[in-house]
Amino acid sequence: MHSTHSSALTVRNALIFDGSSPELTEGSIVFKDGIIAEVGNVAPQGEVLDVAGKTVVPGLIDAHFHAYAVGLGGFEVERGPLSYAALVGAKRLESALRRGFTTVRDVAGGDVGLSRAIKGGLFPSPRYYFTGPALSQTGGHGDPRSADLDLCFSHGHMCAVVDGVDELRRTVRDRFRTGSHAIKIMTSGGVVSLTDPIRVPQYSGEEIRAVVEEATRRGSYVAAHAYSPEAIVHSVENGVRSIEHGNLLDRQTASLMADRGSYLVPTLATYDAMNRRGAGLGLNPVSQAKNAEVLDAGKSAIELALQAGVTVGFGTDLMGDLEDEQLAGVRLHTEVAGVFETLKSMTSVNAALLQDGAIGRISAGAAGDALILDRNPFEDPAVLWEEERPRTVIHDGRVVR
């Protein structure tokens, strides 16, 4: 929700992680008019919070979120009542905010109506960037039909089936007309789709280039769902900026991503959660088998990416009842990358990915978003993910009550 008044808030005696430096600093942070007005040894203004012994980090950013994911996939998600999906989405967004995620990027779903409700302050929510339904080829990861179903499917709330250069261009232009932040495409098989092998690249190079060309002309970019080296290479060589998941990444492909300046947005939370809870929630056996194929590889992908110099963001990709696993994703990422890299991924790196210089940092002029942690995460990493530990969220310069 966006601030409409000028009351100030001062967080005093803070140990501050600014979003990019491993060196923590001590001082005060003054929030005013929805932004960070001053940082350092400054006079307090307005309401004062004394946080001695606590650490303040920028508001966290989840770059792979799904507001409309009311289930684990299929027609329940795609063709159920949009009114229900929007109401569930509002709850999912509020829960994310209360965990400390003050910005999310919805990369398969969302729309201008949900965005308008957030901007109008109709419910508590992080800053919201959406792509609209992800684009999939027929029989691709966004096509929910099983092989034995003879029915038409053109679009749902999270995915749309769009084939061919001309139709893709028209669809991308319409996405930007209706407020999309970026474009999401499916360029490999996936876990919840039933008819596509995980490794096989999807969409032709010509089709991907057409989408990238339209997005680039709008000053935006393309994010691609891609698991295998073959699919990642196919995506990156045709201009995709953000690779989502990337679990089966190898060293050679990581090097290509680094050379091209592509981001990797791993989503460890979802595979771990589906492995533990998917069967009990009715996840299709086909999807359970696919999940097992990519589960253990996800951590190796982050290690290879960091070694190669790939810029690594952070996402969760949680569907249905698994949405409460968001902070477990922080734990899993930290186990691989360490506290500093994980904090950077969730703040300054994701801010750069989203092309928003106002978020992901604690400095004068930045958006008024911050998370106050009970302890120093560099000394006590579990403070980042243990839900029972006290945390205070500041969004748009005000404490989220």
C-alpha cells in the first residue's frame, strides 16, 4: 500500500545491511513521505523505533511469485473463477509482505485489475510487478491438457498458448498495453505440465527472437522458464535476459550466461516443498517423477552459476497450499550461497533484475522498505527464515501492523 501522508519514522541504533556491502554500519534510518530520507548519524524525526541489537536489511524481493496459483496446476488454476483467484492472490500477497517481502515479481499471471487494487490500497501487499499469463507453445509447459484430452485451450489466468511469430508479437504488444512489467515465456518442459519432456527446448529461435525484440523496444525484457542446458542455451542465444529455475545447468552453459549478462533466478523452495508435500496435496504422479529429476540439481546449479560469475537472483515459485514455504526458500538458498550472497540476491540483485533502482537498498532516496531482524543474520543466519523469530516489516515508510 502506498503512503499518502507525511508522517516520519526513525529507526534508531540499527545495524544496517545496505543491500550490497558485506560491511554492516551502525546508525539511524529516517523514513518520510514513503521513502528513506536520511541514513547515518542523523537527528530522529517522528515516531522512533529503538532497535539496539537488531539488524535492518532492505525489504526483500521475491522475483518468482505467483499470486493466482490457487492449486498445483492444471485447469483448477487456469480456468477457475478469476474472482476467486484474485481473492486468494490478495491473501498470498499479504502473507508475503508480513514475512518481509516488500516487492514481488509475478512471472505467470497477475493483471492490471490486481495491480490497480494494490495501488489503490484495497489490501496490504508488496510492490507488485506482473507479466500477465506466461506464453507457451502448444504442448509446452503452459499447456495444461493431458494427451488424452480433446479440447481447446487458448489461455488461462497463469498461462496462454500462443504459436507463431505474428501471433506472439500481437500478444506481447497487448501484454504491455495492459501494464505488464516484462514477458514470461516457457522454453523447456516443466514439472506440473503433463506432456512435455523436461529437457527439450520449446519455441523456435525465430519465435523467441520476436518476443525479445518486442520487449526490448518497450525498454523491458523476457524471462524464460528453462531447466536444461539445451533450453537455457536456446533461450540466452536468442536474447532472453532472465532464466527461471535453471536446475540442470552445467558449467559450459553457466559460462555462456555470464558472457551474455543473463540472470539466473533459482527457485529451490518449490521442489523441496513438492517433494515433501506434493503427494498429499494431489500432485499428479507424472509431476512427482519430474520433480524428483530436478530436485537435487537445483543447489548445484546455484554453485555453478556463482563460480562462473552469473548474476543470481532469488525466487520461490510456490503454488497452492505450498505458499507458506517462502522462508524455507531463504534457508535452502543460504545453505548453498551463504548469507551475504543470499541477502544480495533478495535485495540489490533482484532490484537490478526488475530494473528498479529505488528498491533493494538502504540509502537516502530509496523506497521506504525495510525488514528489521531480531539478530545479526551474519552471526545467526536462522533469523532470516525462522517464522517464530520476531521481525518488523516497514513498507512505504510505515510499519506493517
